[in-house]
Amino acid sequence: MKQMGKYYLALLPPDPIEQEIRAIKELLKSKFNVKYALNSPSHVTLKMPFSYQEAKEENLVKQLTSFLHNYTPFSLKISGLGHFGKRVIFHPILLSEPLSTLQAALGAYCKKSLHLPLELSDQNFQPHLTLAYKDLKKDIFTEALAFAKAYPIEVEFEVEKLFLMKRTQGRWNIQAPLPLGNPLA
């Protein structure tokens, strides 16, 4: 029987920024008991979760690495705080040409070359770093949002790689870093 794994493709902020965002998530957990956002590192999803044969994972990494040779590192800026309805609180990422180009091309590549479905979320790209979702109840949303507004982040960082993330025992973990450009050049 073929063993299927669950994966997604994402950008991750550097460790000092990740630690700052994780601390905010921990505060939200402590005050409002929202914890689902702690099940994965802070990330910007470029390709929504998909199922893939684990036996072909090494080939998946090679194909994605080859695709990414055509893209160069770029900077991302986190700015402020936002929300989707009354269920998701996040730090927005300012949409830039390199980011939108990469995300659109990656979606097209995944559909054509890897035969992965193009999700509605892949087509309606709104880059962000989630602080609370899923277990954030509507009746505490306004209070949680006001609380999170005390912790805005305004920072820019360089993106040099994407990450293949894999779900293992209920948590999302880095499975493989995928460098932008040709690291051997």
C-alpha cells in the first residue's frame, strides 16, 4: 500500500523573528486558550497542503529545487496586524512583485508538473503569518484582536529559500529547505 504524506510549501521568517511571533502566540494561548497556531512554525503558505506519496518525497524535493533555480532571493516585509473575519488574527506580509510572481509560478508548476490541485486559496493569495485561528472563538475575537494589537511587528527580512513542510504526529515540521537560485553558482 502506498503511504501518503501531507505537505505544504512555505516561507519561514528567520529565527529571531520566529521567536518573537511564537512569543505572541504563547501569550494568546495563555490569555485566550488558542493553541492551533502553535502546531507549526510561523510561515507564509505558498502552496496549500497537499497529499503526496512519501516514497517519492526525495524526487519531489529535487523537482522543486530545480524549479526554484530560476528565482533569486528577495526581501519580505511584515507590517502591522490584520484579521480574516472573526476567526483568524495575523501579521500581514506586504505583497511584492517577486513574492506574487513566485507564488503564482509555483502554483502553476505544482499543477502542471506535479499534478497537484490548484486550491482556491492558492489563487487568492494573501500572504500573512497566522497568530490565531481555528480555535479562536467568535465571542472572544474582539478582545483577542485588541490584545494582539499591542504586539505589532514591523520588520523586513531576506528570503533565500522555501521550505517543504510535512505533517508528522499532528505537527508541521520542516522536511526540506529549498534554496532560491542556484546555490552552486
